[in-house]
Amino acid sequence: MKPVLIEVTQRIRERSAASRAAYLARVQAAIDRPRGADRMGCANVAHAFAALPANDKLRVVAERAPNIGVVTAYNDMLSAHQPYEGFPAVIRDEARKLGATTQVAGGVPAMCDGVTQGLPGMELSLFSRDTIAMGTAIALTHDVFDAALLLGVCDKIVPGLLIGALHFGHLPCVFVPAGPMSSGLSNTEKSKVREQFAQGLVGRDKLLEAESAAYHSSGTCTFYGTANSNQMLLEAMGLHVPGAAFVHPLAGLREALTREAVRSVLAIRKGGARFTPIGQLVDERVIVNAMVALLATGGSTNHLIHWVAVARAAGILIDWTDFGDLSRATPLLARVYPNGSADVNQFQAAGGPGFVIRELLDAGFMHADVATVAEGGLRAYGALPVQEGAALRWNALPGKSGDASVLRSAAEPFSAEGGLKLLTGNLGRSVIKVSAVPDDRHVIEAPARVFESQESLLAAFKAGELERDLVAVVRFQGPRANGMPELHKLTPPLAVLQGKGFKVALVTDGRMSGASGKVPAAIHVSPESLAAGPLARVRDGDRIRLDAVAGTLDALVDAAEWAARAPAKISDAAAETNAHGLGRELFGGLRRNVLSAEEGAITWL
């Protein structure tokens, strides 16, 4: 294994020793209890299984058959989650064939960031992760389950389900994906129309036509954003059936993989062939493997927040320095939009997650000696599932990528370093997705133009006030201020300015997510402005230097003057707007108690 992999893993292990030991002790105490139907009172048991068919009641109570709890994020607002409507029936059928029972333990909320982009609802998006975690806990707290299947794909849903499941670390768990939609209008063409609309060159009718051609059916959106990064990370953690991530929802193979998830979770239950509770499976090595997979594929910046929280749920403490050190030693193997022109279907056709995992393992960039839900360990995730009649088998992937413009070997990567980078300086700590940014834009130095909302930046762009070199500072967008919304609406206008030859960058304590694109963006700036972070000291005209090569982010202001400046305060009007409307009142307690972005924006500690 590479020395940096060993070093980072060891320091995480040492840093987490006390919290991890306490977590594992709680997991073991839960494992040591009698099964639910045996330890509960008769009234509790009767309530738990009242709605089951008589044969299933007999199985689970008298015959002590294993009972699988299903937590589903199904709704048909999300294209990625619409296919889940029929999954419980398939799961129940397969479980009965195997002598087990199934209950849908609960549903969790699932919101579509694509619907809420640039709207007040986006201010609930980040907090929906912890709401989903709590919903998962409520579902599983009925405590009559021997294992759990978790149905979710999109941005906050998978991290939320995973955080919730890790608080029930005694349960074996398998995640069940639904797959991406077929390719529609290319992401490159979609972005071109967005930029044309931002310039007033096309109308709303053309923009809607393009967007509808890109997002056109059931399945996950096909760019490599947070949702598809989730699926890559779950493969790298060994929490899927191997190769399940990017199979189309309507393919026959999809149902076969879902049935295999039932067989897998029963095989790792207590009393099964390979008891593997999720709390023991997700250890320091598995968390590091997920981090490496993210970096090697240029995945979503959101995971520098989410995986800090996921790790914390298992008693493991990671930070952005860990990501930064791993990134410097991890090769970039994939170019998938916005880190390239291909979509995830092309990525899958070129070899997909299996190719990435095999290459990283063979080159010593991942821990191979980890537990997974599949027999055979992590090596099993370097193969391709195929269906033969009703049976599944896994074939070895070709030695070479199916498309070297999309996917490369560890010996011939797109870059010797990963797709994400830590920036530090007098403006705090932040991250940038460098994999999508042209090399000649990795260093930007220009005067600041300060905004306190994305709407004000868009208004300035439309008024022609930004036709120059500038660093757009958009502050008071952190977790405490307004829930840390994604600022995707800023990408088209800033890309237009960059296309005109101006030196442009974005610096913000908000998020840009997996769709961070060709404009350099220092995001997640911590401490955030509302907590008197240094971004609150920036004034219009200050020269800002973003240097993704050196890993720095600084206001080039005299040190004495900088220290003497009082941080700006959020306006009363903005604070009032952030606190009310479309349910934002209900999340006031989360805003007050949330930790920083680098601490995972956790609300439950």
C-alpha cells in the first residue's frame, strides 16, 4: 500500500481511538441482546407483526425466521427514486423464497436539489440529511429487525440513511440502488444553452426544452454529481451488491441485483454464514477507501461535508487535511461531467466503479483487507455483474478501459493528483474541485466584489456590472446563516464572464456540490461569515488570491489593517428572510446548533 494511505489511516485511527472504542462497545452491547420478538412483551410483539400475513407471523415469531427491515426514500418527485415504488414487493418475494420475512420499517423524506436550486427550499437541503438520519432511526427503532435494506440514491439521502444506519450499528445492512436514467441531451449541450440563456441569447422556451431533454425519465441524473458520487462511494465501501450502482432501472439485471441484495443481507445476519454488522464493517480503512474513491473520480465536493458526518456516526474523526493529503497522492482516473464531457452511462460502459476499484487496489491506493457485504471482500467489487437466465455471475473486467477519454488506469491517469483540494489562508479553510477547472485558471488574483446573496450577484451580472476581472465573494451562505444552499445558479453567469476572457473566481461559505464546474470556486469557507469568519472582513476592491496550485486562499490586505477590521454583520432583512417561509421556521433549531462545514455540518451532537 502507498505510504500516505497507511499514514492517514493510522492518524485517523489514533485520533478516533476513544470515540471508536465507545461506539464499538455500544454496538456489541446491542448485538448481545436476544432477538426482538424474544425479548419484547407480548403486546409489543403483537403490534409489531399485526399486519403480517398469518404465514409470515408464524415464521418470524414461532420459527424465529429472520426479519428484514426496509427503509425507503421512495417518492415520485425524484426521478432517481421513482423506481423504488415496486422494490418492496420484489424484496418481500425474494425474502419469502429464502424463508425470511420483510417489513417496510419506514419511509424517509427525499428532496430534489434540482427542483429547489436557487429557491428557498434549497435552504432545507443540507439539513434534510440529518432529518433523513433521524427518520431512519425512527424506522429502525421498532427494533424487531435482524437486518436492513436501505433504498436511496440522491444527494442527502444516502448520507442520511448511512448516518441513521450507523446508529444501529448492530444490524447488517445493504444499500439498494435504483440506477441512472438513459442518456439524454448531453451535459455539455445543456450547459451551453444555460449560458446562452444567461446572456439573453435564447428564451425560456429553449432553456426548458434543453433541460427537459437532459432530465427526461426515471433514474438518476446522468452527470457525476453528489447522487452518482454516493453510488461510487458505496461500492468502494462494500455496502452494495458488487457492480449494482449504474445499471438502468428498467434493465432485467436491476431486479436480479435487488434480489441479490436480499440474499446478501441474509448471509451476513447474526447466525448467518458471515455475520457483518454495519458498525463493524465501516471502520477507519473503509472510510479512507471511500475518500480515495471520491478523489480518484473527481466526485462531489459535498462529500467533504457528508463523509465527515458519516465517519463521526461510526465514532471515526476525519477532517479536510486528511482529504487534502490523500488527494495529493491519489491519481485522477475518471473524467465524467462536470469533470469531463462523458456522463455516468459512458463511465459505466468504459468500466465504471469496478474498473476504478480494481485499479486502485492493484496500485496500492486502497485497503483490500476490509469486510464487505459481498463474499470475497473488496476484490469482488472489481468485477462486472451479468445475468444468465435467473442467475447472476460476475465477470472479470477487461484489462484496459473501454474509453480512455473517460476512464484510465492508475499507471496512466489523467492527473497524478485527485480532483479535490484543500485551500488555507487568511480567509479560512475551504475546498475546490480542481479536476473540472482548466489548468490556466488554477490561480486567480483579482479585486473582490462582495455579495450577500446569489440573487444580488445575478442582478449585478444582468446590469453589466461584472464585465471585468473579479473574485465574487458570496457570504452569509453557511450552515448557521441559511442552511448552506448550493449556488448552482451562479455557474452560468460566471462561466459567461470566464468565456469572455476575464479572470473570474467564486469564494463562498456556501456550497456548489458535484456540479462544481470550469469556474474556479473556493467553497465551504470555514469558519462561516455568520460566525465572524474571515470572509466577513472582505470589502469591495480587496485583492483576493486563489491559488489551487499552492493550496492557498488569501485576501492581500495589510496584516495590521486586516486584524483591525470588524467583521460585517448579516443584514436584518436577510436574517429575517432566511428564517421564515416554506418551512424554514421548523429548522431554526438546526441552524442555531449546527457545527461547521469541516465538522460535517452535524446537527445531532
